[in-house]
Amino acid sequence: MERETKTIETPVGKNKLVIYTYLLGGDKRRLISEPDPIKSQNIAINALVVSIDEKTENHIKSIEEMHGKDFDFVTIELAKVMNESSWDEDKKKE
């Protein structure tokens, strides 16, 4: 089964990123077990970013080379996906 994706665009550089809309279980396990925040962020980037401006490799380097505001934007968008991938007892009731 192919995972759902969405496209986001950075505010300054106008980079187009295709990202997955949820994490897989194995990705979540790796994130949970990684105490280093930088390594954890790299795991998230590798797990969620499909492409940046249609390029499918070197996502970490590409994001690190973005304008600081774009870096923050991407980081926040990935965090939203990670939070939405979490089990929420309230959503179960809907």
C-alpha cells in the first residue's frame, strides 16, 4: 500500500517538498529510541520527506542549506505530521 503524501512549499525559497502524511511504526520506534535530538530530526527527515524540488536524495543536506525561516517551516511541518501520527484517545471517540 502506498502512503498518502502532501506537498508543502517553503515561504522564502519556495522549495516544493513532498512529504508523507504519517509515520510508519518502525520509524516511530527509531525516533523513540534515539536520545540525540539532531539524530532524531534526521530520522524524521529521512522517514517523511519524499522529495525536495523533485529530487529524491540528500534531503538532510538540502534542508540544512535552506534559509533559516524555511528550515524552521519544514521542521514545524514535519513535527505536525509526527504529532498527527500519534494515537489520540479523543479521536477514537469521534
